[in-house]
Amino acid sequence: MKHLTQFTFKSGVLILVALIFVVTACATPTTQMSSATQAPAATAAGQAAVQPITVQQSSAPKAVQPQTAAILPSGFAAPAPGPNLLATTWPERLGIIVSEMKPATGKVLLNPKAGDLWFFSNSSTTWGATNTKNAVWVIDAKTKQTVAEIAPFDGEGNSSHGIAVSGDAKFIYLPMLGKDNRIDVLDGRTLEVVQTIKTLGRPHHQKLWHDPKTNKDLIIGEDFNWNFSGSGFYVIDPSQNNAIVGGLSNGDFQGNPYVSAGAADGSSIVVTIPAPMSAFRDKMDGWVAKVNPKTWKVTGLVPMIDPLYPVVSLDGKFAYVTSGGEARIYKINLETMKEEGEVQTGPGPWGATLSYDQTRLYTADKGEGPGYNQQGRTTTIIDLQTMGVVDVVPIGLTTDHALLSPDGKEVWFTSNAEHAIYVLDTATHKMTVIKDPGDGDIHGGVWVQYKDDGKGGVVGEVVADYAGLHGSALDAQRKYVSEPTATIAFNGNGFTQKSLSVTAGQAIRLTIKNVAGTSAGKLTFQSDDMGIKPIILSAGDSQEVRWTVPTKTGDLKATVLKSPVAATNNTMSIVVKAAEPAATSAAPAAAGPQIVNIKSEKMLLNVTTVTVKAGQPVRFVFVNTDDEKHNLVGIGETVQLLSPDVSAGQTITYNWTAPATPGTYKVVCAYHPAVTFSLVVQP
């Protein structure tokens, strides 16, 4: 990665770029694109936009005094001291006012049935939109037809850059950007404004996040935060009348948090922090931060030019972050907080999403970077095994979000400038275009699955949004990726592997893929031994086959053909091995290491003496709450104890084996010798 030192400019002159947004004419409500490389069809000019239905309501809920800590047991850590040293609650800490909850009394406007799968998006009033009322656009995700388009009574003249839905679909969160920036909380059926949330800046995105500690579906939001103006990022609890229960301010990050994404297991939240002013974005380093949601502390930082949108892998080990300024996607190891790879994309990528099987990444090349004038209109599809581009497909102009459908068969791209959603079939790369009848600009969305509640009604469940899959859809995805898998890859020269070893009788998901360049043309895979009929794949394509390995051991043959001439390495072996016999008697499990928890606070450790067994493994877990780094150094030749440095606010795990010689030793911090404890090694 080409990094600059923070606050170091690429040139001494700041160039002000005037952005000219080109808005295309309206398309038909739903159109089909026949191939992955065909450009979008010309739109029909002069089509009148349909004005959204306006919810009849007299007034918005009134603001109340900030919530008190006594009535809000959130399950999270209390706010740490910050810019407002008198703050004792999260709203005070982050500068957020949550109004009273007003009951919904109006007409029900949304009447879903059991089995319905609806997609909720926003229909805003910028990017050349003729829509004048910031609205909620509801689409039947199965038929791609509009269910309703409804504007709150206070939507006139406002805009939005996102939308969220509570886990049970009881509330819809619609930002209102205008003279009075706020988030309108709408009832999920009547779409009345039942509450407002006022932050210090312009609300950007909200998305669902499941916290395993409290077992709650929460909402994470963030302001735009440019120029350090905003409430940072914040956590909303729908079950407590949308109380603010956590977050970090701009001051906590020492920057402007832009977009956040939580790991599916709730272990961390990744936040991008671009340069503090938009004019500096491609001229100085920003950061990618990892946040511990148990403590609301930043536990790791990686420098990056113009980090915009993070996507966290299903296992929580990696984040894939778009850089608009460098037209790249970066792979970051969230355990080591090191960059492990990069791929060039189309112009100015903004959003991105991972495929259902976690093997591919789809970017939304918006043109969010210098020189592009936000005129991007492609998605770059990246194979994460090879970190190579396998296809580039045209999508809508100025698309900022890429969202994976709950079943993983589609990626929905929301186009700001074309006021439409482009739906990509992940198997065929064919495209369907859904035009907003209200002619508003679109930013992101949420899938809600409705089920029978057993009482004559239905209940909603959010199953996907721009933070990934949720609820039952996430459970299904986890089950899918846990199945045994194998991959056979080939290129223009034949197979990239000589053999593949599989277990007799095992059912596996076999992925067969062509990793050749476009010059290789179509290649054919076939294997009579495996019982697989010929599969013809173009460059970059793959196909998944459910295959049960024969019960008989031995070698099977497979071939790849480059029509009309056979490739050089056109034959490979599939070695069927016997299953490992089950153990008849379990050996005693090896004892794990002794865990020693150490915490530094106010330059003191929470332990004075640590006792261990001679020659036995020990695992130190060191939590540093000080504002200076520490480490652990053993005094004595036989101790051989030297831990990595523990930066301020970080936690490390250090594995060590106690010396074979019993005795009492001293352990100190090399930077602060007063930070010390006695180490007793017993025989």
C-alpha cells in the first residue's frame, strides 16, 4: 500500500474540484440486461414520477430530558470521560437527544403476508431526483415489483443516505438531512413518526448489529462526521425505546469515523476513518480502526489512504476495505491488524459485499475519488483465493452500495444518479433493473422476511442489510460454509493442481472454476470417474457441484479441454482415501496453559505475585488501560520472558513456558520499571 505519513500532503496545493453530476433519463420500471457485458438500456424520457403517499400526522414527538443511567441497564460499559467531563450517560457523552416515544394511531399502510420477503430502501431528493419528499420505498424482493412508496409527513425537502429496520421490523430508521438534521423513527406498519433522534451532525448510515453479550438486535449508526462535526458512531437499543447504549465520539477516534461494520460474532466493530476534511482524502493517511464493543475502546489501527467501506468476513478474521482515492480494495488481518493484500478496482469504489460462500467480493465502483467526478458505473468481482479480478460488470451510474440477498443468489446495487436498483444474478451475471417510481436517489436497503405469528398475524425478521446477513439467514449461511468443501481450478494451460485428496463416502461442495485470463476462452471440465457431466466455463466463472465421494478408495481421473486442442496439464487425479477410524479409547486431554490475567491501570498492575508450575505452559492476557505502552520482561537468565509491547488501550495474549528451575523471579515493564510483579515458580 502506498501510504503517506499522517498530515503529510502529496502536493503543497489543495485543488478544489467542482463535481458535476450527470443524471440520466428515467428507465422503464423493470428491465432485463441479457449479459454481464451489455451496457444498461437507454431510458425512456419524459416519464412522470409517482409521488409517494404522505403519512397524515399532526406533529413529531417532542424532545425530552436526556435519559439517565439508572433506568437504562444496557449491559455495556459506562461512558469513559471525554470532551464533556460531566457526562454520565451515553446521550450526554455523544451529544444525542432521543425524543419521547409516541404511540402509532394512524392507518396501517403496510400489510405483509406470511412468506413475503420485502426490501426496504430510501427514496431521497438529491442527485437530480424529481422526488420532493424523502420517502421509504418498499419492493417485493421475489417479484421485483413496488409494494408501496410512503413519505413521512415531515419528509418534504429532506434527503437521506441510508435506511435501517429494527430486527423485529417494528421500527424503520430514516435519516432526515435538511435544516434540522435528525433520524425519524417510523412505525413499521403505519410509517408514522413515533420518535426522533437528534445527533450533533448529519446522520449517515444505520444498520443492524446483533450483540451476543446481551443477545439483542441493536442498531449501529454514524454521522457523516466531516470536519469533526458529528456524534461519531452510536448504538441504539430498540427494546429500550431506542435508547443510546454505547458508541465512540470523534474525539475517541481522534478523527472522523465514517462507516462501521460489525463482525457477525459480535467480537469487534470495524470503523473507517478517512482524512478529517474531504479535500484531504487522497492526500493524507486515514485509518481503519478495530473497536472492542465490550469496552468501547479502539484496540487496533491500520493506516490507509481514503478508507471508505469495510466488509468483515463471516469468521471475523478479515476486513476488506475500499479505498476511493486509490481505486483499490485492501485485505486487513483483524488479528494482527496488518494489510495482507490489495486489488485494483474500477474508479472510486465505495461499497462492497462478500459472496454467500465467502470466496468472492463485489465492489460498487461509484467514482468516489479525485478525477472521477462520481461517474463510476461498474462492479469489480474479485476472487479472494487468487486476489484477482474475474469480471467487471456494468451497473448503475454512481452506485454506492452493494448488498447480498438473504439466499446469496443476488447482489443488489443502489444507484444514486439513475434512481434505480441494479440486481445482479451471481450465477449468470445477468442484470435486472428496478426503477424507483418516485424518481428518488437510492442508498442501501434492508430485507425483511415475514412469518406467521400463530395468532392470525405476521411477524417480521430482518434477514439482510448492508452490514450482511442476519437472523435465520445468517444461521443458514453459517451452516452452508461449515460443510466440507473442495476446489478444482484450471487455466489455459490446464489444471493448477496435480491432485486432490478426498475422503471416501463424504458429501462435499465441490467448486470447479476457470481462473484463466479472457484470452483463454471457454474451457471444459469433465470426469466420467466422478460422475460429473462436462461443465463449460468462461474465464473467471465457477460452478458449484454437490458431490458424494465414492465409498471405494482409489484414484479417479478428471480432464480439462481447451476446444479444439487439449491443454498441457489436462489430467489430474482425485485420490479417494479411507476415512480415519474412530478412536476406541480417548487419551486423556492435554492440560491447557495456565491463564494469567494482568491489567494495568494508572501505571499499576492488578497483581503483585504470580505463581506458576515449573516447565508448564502459561498464557498471559495483558490488558493495558493506561495511555502509555507496556511490556513484560523477566529478570534472570533462565526466565526467558519477553512479551510484545502492549499499546495504550490494547490487549495482547502472550504464550510462555515457565523455567524448569523453581525459584522467585521479578517481572518488570522495560519502559516503566515500577510496573512490576513477583513471579514464583513452584516445583
